[in-house]
Amino acid sequence: MGITWEALTIDARDPRSLAQWWATTLGWRLMDPVPGGVEVQDPTQAAPSLFFVHVGDDKTTKNRLHLDLSAGDQPSVIEDLLARGASRASVGQPDDAEHVVLRDPEGNEFCLLDPE
């Protein structure tokens, strides 16, 4: 019996808006909404989808799971993400960390790694 990872499901107050933000961020496809949520797919299908579902409450604690992403030009990508609604996060990472912790517009943490 094999198990296949299909998607990572993310709670959201506004699933459509957050899915659009992540689709733009990753350069992925925003799929048509389905009952229960909105899917964002990697056009190469090399990675599992992100699936955004509606919840009625705001995020109140640090994520127990987060995405680690990398970008060739980390400073300019960070600048773009901040301009589009991301925010910096301090979750106990050291000052000299090679990654930057950010939050998406609904407060979900993710890391932007320096690929070098």
C-alpha cells in the first residue's frame, strides 16, 4: 500500500484571495473554486497542490507546519512579497539565519531561504 501526498491544506478567512496571493507568489495556476475551497497547482505538477479552505476564525498561534521556499535574488523577492502584503515574522530564528521568516496576508508563516 502506497501513500501519495496530494495537497497541503491551508485554513483561510478568505480562501480565494489567499489562494490568488500564493498563486502569484509561486507562479502557479489558480484553479476554479470547488465546494469546500480553492486549489493552487504547480504547472509542472512537480509539487503537491495548495488547497485553501474557509475557516471562521483568525490564526492566533505560530504555525506547526510551514513552507520553505528559495529565491535566487532573496532581497528583491522579499521586497516584492512585502509590497504585496507579506510581513516579517520573528519566531525565534537567530539574527544570522540564512533564511527570512515571513507571514502571508493572513498571518501564515513561511521561510524564504537563501539558495547560496
